Amino acid sequence: MKPHLLKFIPLLIFGLLVGSCDGPPTDETLLTELKKDIAFLAADDLGGRAIGTEGEQKAAEYLADEFGKLGLEPRGTDGFFQEFTVSKPSSPHEEAVIGTDGVGITGRNVIAFLDKKADKTIVIGAHFDHLGMGGEGSLHRGEKAIHNGADDNASGTAALLALAKIFKYETLKSNILFVAFSGEENGLWGSNYFVKTPTLELKTVNYMINMDMVGRLNQEKSLAIYGVGTSPSFTTILDPINTDSLKLVPSESGVGPSDHTSFYLQDLPVLHFFTGQHADYHKPSDDADKINYEGLVKVVRYISRLIAQLDGESKLAFTKTKDSSDSPRFTVSMGVVPDYLYDGKGMRVDGVSEGKPAQAAGLQKGDIVIQLGDSTINDMMGYMRALSIFKKGDSTQVVVERVGQKISVKVKF
């Protein structure tokens, strides 16, 4: 080799090393990136990411920048952004008006397109907004404080970025549209606006994946999957791809309190992933140090395997499900947080709200409600039906199982 070329050898080696790092992410890489993304999104500097705030805008800009680094195409109405303005109702009897005109709160969805030159597209979504300093949706009873929403839903948003990093390198027969929604906490505002004014033809969408609160995989490794009844293609693949021995808790309904509902109502198959409620839900204590990052990697890998498995199929058939909209209406509450991952008999209590009837009656986290009044409780739906009978001022007996013993208490609504 000529002596004058020797000085270029270090640069050549560096270039080869950098090039060798450009490839599908390892679990270790995903773990590092998930920690970085959640640390940013759930930092106090963003003030809780409430729609229309500077923190929400900073979060949106961060996501757009990350999508840009991956080489994804902007698919908003202004680059990666799809702005919308919501005119809040002036009375409880009016609905919010979501559009682009008028005076109100302006939020933004962040939308990126992975073009695989296919004729059908998968939508993968997660909401990135949260409660700001608390307000109406907060379960915090102290002074106002920043609600960082690490699990709800920096976890799902970070998972969205992780899946973009994985599928950038995958050969697929489907395009992928990645959408980070705003305004979810206020009533699915961002996803509602997107499906009404989509930035690609909805008829090309095959199905929608939603991730909302996927950062607290428990010791049982329980992963709830809602919407499995919205297409006959879903149920047959859930178990075969479960190579991490997750405890899958499937539910058929396509309707629920998150953004997949907006797509289901457009007659699209949906799946919603969720690792369960916890004591920090909608409180200032939902911080980044509470996330199970190794568990989040497992959730991301499971979803990536599911998408890869479905890729060989033609456009999925859509099936309507018996939805929670058909559920009984009730005007009273016991003040408990149900354990949505519990699949045994009864309704297991995952948390008890302060100053509510359940606390006054002495109910505790972990209690399993097996009877409410004259009704035997076999599951969540049975609990809701039993609760719908009562009105404010009524009293009834509640029977719970606590550490193997049956305990009867009186609850006054």
C-alpha cells in the first residue's frame, strides 16, 4: 500500500464500523432506545404533555425528528404534523367539535409512512398526550402536580418508535402508517379527527394496532389484547407466536377507552395492547423509573411477530363484535379500579379510590368481588350489570374473596 494512503485507514475502519451498526435493532438496542424515548417524553420539562401546551408540542417535535432520522415519509398535512382544533363544549349536554376552524384547543397528530410499495397499509398507533398538571381525569387528591404519564402513554409511544426501527429493515407486503395521536385523554380527539380526515385512503388500511399503557408487564407477564373478535384472522395466530411465554388475556370487543375505537367504528379490524392498571394510573407518580423496560421489549417483539405473521395474508375480513357500548348504564360507582388482566371468576380489585364507597366499606386491593346485592359476579360484565341496578343513596351487601376467605361488607352508594 502506498504510504500516503495509510492515513485513510482509520477513517475506512470507522466507516465500516458505523455501517455495520446500521441494521435491525437487537433487544439491547431496543432497551436503550426505549429508555431514552420514555425519559424524554415523561420528563418534568414537558409538563405532562396536555393537548395544546408547549410540552405537547415539544413531544410532537421530538417524535417527528425521530421519524425523520429513520427516513420515514411525512404523511401529515404539514410535514409530519396533522393539526386540529377542538372547540370545547359550553355545557355538559354538548359535544366537543373537532375540526380545523374556530377557537379552541389546537393539538397535533404526528404521522409517518413506511413505504413498502404495497397496495395495503397497516396503521400502528399510540397516543402521546397526557394530563398535564392533572385536572378532570386525574386520580390525584393532593396539590396540583405534573402528571408525566410514563406508562400512559410514553410507553406506547416509545413502542411505536421501536416498531418503526424494526420494520424499517423488514421485507413486508404491507406499508405501515405510524400515528402518534394527541387528545386521547380528552375523548379520542386526535384519532377521531384522523379517521374523519385521513391522510391516506382508509380503504387501503388492512387493520390497526394500538398500544396504550404497555410499560408495566407484571410478574405473570400478563398482556391484554382487545379486539381479537374484529377479524377471524387474529385468534389463530396469538398463541403460536407467543415465544416469550406471555400470559395472553384476549378480549373480543373492538370498542374501548383508547384510539383503536375510532378505527373500529370505521369497520376496520383492530387490536389494542395493554399491560394493566396500577396504583400510579393518572397520578403524578407514573414516572419513567416505574417502567418494566425488559417487559416492554417483549411486548414490542410480540407485536412485531404478529404483524410479520399476518403479512402473508390478503386483506383481513372485518367482524363486528358485541361491544361495551351495549353494556348496562350505571349512575353509581363503588370507587374501585378493576384488574383488567384478571381472568378468573369474579372481578378483582386493583385499587381503591379515596373517599369512595369501597374504601368506606373496607374493600382492599386484591379483593375479588363475587357477589353484589342479589347478583353473582362471574366477570367484569356481570359486575357492571349488577352495578347498573343501584342508584345514589342505595345500600347493599358485597361479598369478596380475600386470601381464600369470604368476607361480606355493606356498601352505601
